[in-house]
Amino acid sequence: MSTSIRNGPQLSVIIPTFNRSRMLRQTLHNLARQRLPTELFEVIVADDGSSDDTRAVVREAARTLRIRYHFQPDEGYRVGAARNAGAGMATAPILLFLDTGAFVGPDYLECHLAEHVGGERTAVAGYVYGYDIGGVTTPGLSSAAAELPPEQVVARFAGEASFADTRQPQFLDCDFDLGRLAAPWVLFWGMNCSLRADDFWRLGGFDEGFRGWGLEDLEFAYRMFKDGVGFRLSRQAWAVHAPHERDMDALMVDCMVNLRRLVAKHPEPPIEIVWRLMQRASPLDLEISYQVLLSWTDRARLIDVADELAPELPRLDLTGRTVVVGAGGRVPAALPAATLLDFDAGLLAEATAGTPHVGHHTIGLRTPLDDDAADTVVLTSRLAGLWPRWGEALLAEAHRIGRSVHLTDALTRRTGAAAPG
């Protein structure tokens, strides 16, 4: 690969770690084997409070790597803070985040750097062999990862389904082109990824309020996507996830706490869908559900529910707080000040402009409203196209935020849904 030379390193590799000195030693050894000249990259180990010999491992690696070390006190799992601290010490224009225990081949850094040669605002997700969210391990992988160079591990296990990246079904669906996806950010994981340093700092880095395991990388990726950063997958910049013991039940408890923070920070349709998926499945299934929403949003643009709502109003107690889910771009003038929810941000802005109504851009799967925030919640036929997929969830959320739930006659006719008792 031809690489233009600049003063100082072109790539800063940031490795968060906690009490995994053995794996860290192997991770650093793999970086010392890189074909990219050592003067073109630096390594920063961001220690999240280790009590083992991590610092000594870093000193040992300094014989072969340009490496620095940052230590933060052990105040619980704070990987976002560790990554940010490491990034703060970086001097290269490209930041690469690599987890301890993610073992890489000798072309790894060259492949990541090659994805940024054009200078585009691009975030690169590197392929990760052997990682499964559910904790399933490829038989024989643990011993092989400990004994063989990573490229030999890949050659040995490449044909086994369990060794594939757990995102493989989503990668296949888009033919490995993240640019085809409406929600590529959900596939961007902090264990093996790179991006421009100026993009990282413009967005403020990882949100350090995410403590415990999970979702801090997804939240950062979502902010990048909204800011116009493109996403790309590199199968060549791969890593092998070395198996190690994990208490998945405890990790998922942390993850659900972080999920609540994610939804509170971004009360928007894509994150609502992530919320819903994580109650039953995996956020990796976001793309199909989000495409359903986008398709229905286009089809529902001309559905005006003002006339649909007008005959409903005399049947409702509007003296208290009212929420309309699926308000569209217009509600009856006779509707007292209400909270309007809709999945179409443009129409919602029209419905609230110059009115006493308050609007929230939300489907209604997980709203920013508190429990019992409303006396009456009304669901309209703008939800009809979403009902087969999310009707149960829409009703559950309506009952959470409202003391009384009412479906319009039009919604009942179009979906066959029974009016709440």
C-alpha cells in the first residue's frame, strides 16, 4: 500500500483494558508484527483501573512499539471514559479503537488506514471473527487463539459458521456495503473500528454517562450518522475475538440500564425501535424494522387525521392532559392544548406551529413521557401500517403514559384492533 508521509503517526491505536494483562500482551505483540512502519502509528493503552501487571506489560511493549499509557481509577466499568482519555493523548489524524483480546494479523493497520486515504468523513467497522453476543464459542478457538498467529487462526476456522462475525447476516443482506443501509450505525462496534479524529472531537467522543457494558458505541455511532459521517465495512481489517469468560446475565443488566439512558438521550423513532428489539431480540435486526417505518412514513404522508379526530372529541374527557399518537400534520381546532406524537417530523412541525400543542417526534413505542403523564391517550389511523408489527407495543406504551386509552374508529376499522377495555 502506498501511504503519504506526514510528520508523526498517521494512526493512533487506542486499547481500553481492565485486568487482562495476558491478553493485552498478545494484542500488543500482534501490533508489533504490523507491516505498517512503526513510525506511522502509535499505541495508547487506556487502563480502566487494572490491579494486575498491565502497566508492566506496557513497559515491556515499549521496546518494540511507540506506546503510551493512561490510567484511571477503578470506579466501575467506564470504557467510554477510557477510550476518550486515550483519544485525548492521540496525535494522529485517524483514531482506531481496538479491544484487549481482539487479535489482528500483520496487515491490520494498513487495511484500516487504506479506508481513510480519500479523506472522506468515514467511520470504518472492522470485521470481528469469533464474537457472538450470546457468548457461543467456536470449539477449539480458545486454545488456537492462545497458540497461533491470528492469520493462522482465521485460516483454520474461516469455514465454520460459529466463527463468523455475529453481524454476518446483516452484512450479507447489504452485500457487505454499509452504504446501502438506512441504519448502518447499529453495526458499528467499538471493539474494532476507526474514524477521523476531527469527527470524534467535534461530536465530543463517547458519552461517559454510559457506565457498565453495552451501547456506548452504538450511541456514539448514532450521533456520527446524524452528523453526516458515512459508514464502511472492512473485511480486510479483521480481528479475532479471543474467547474469555463473561457473565452475560450481569452484562445484560448493565446493558438494559444503558438502554434507558440511550432512549432518554435520543427519544426518536430509530432508538425507539432499538428499545423494542432489545426487549425480545437483538438491535442488529433494526434495519428491517426501520425500513418498514420509512416505507410507511412515505405512504402515510397524505393521511390527515383532523376529520377522523373531530367526531371522537365529544366522547373523550378533554379537561385533563391529552396525548394524540399519530397526530400527523393537522388536528381539529377544537382540540385543547395537547401533546402530539408522530413518526413524521415534518408533519409534526406543521401540526404544532402556531398552536399551544407540544410535539414529540416518536412512533409511540417508547415515548419521553412519564408514567401516567396523560389522562387520555388517543391513537389514530396513521398507525395502521405499523400495527401488524407493533400494535401490541403501541397499546402497552399508551397504557403506560395514560390513564385512559382510546382508539379512533378509523384505526379500529383499518386494523381490526379491539378498543381497550
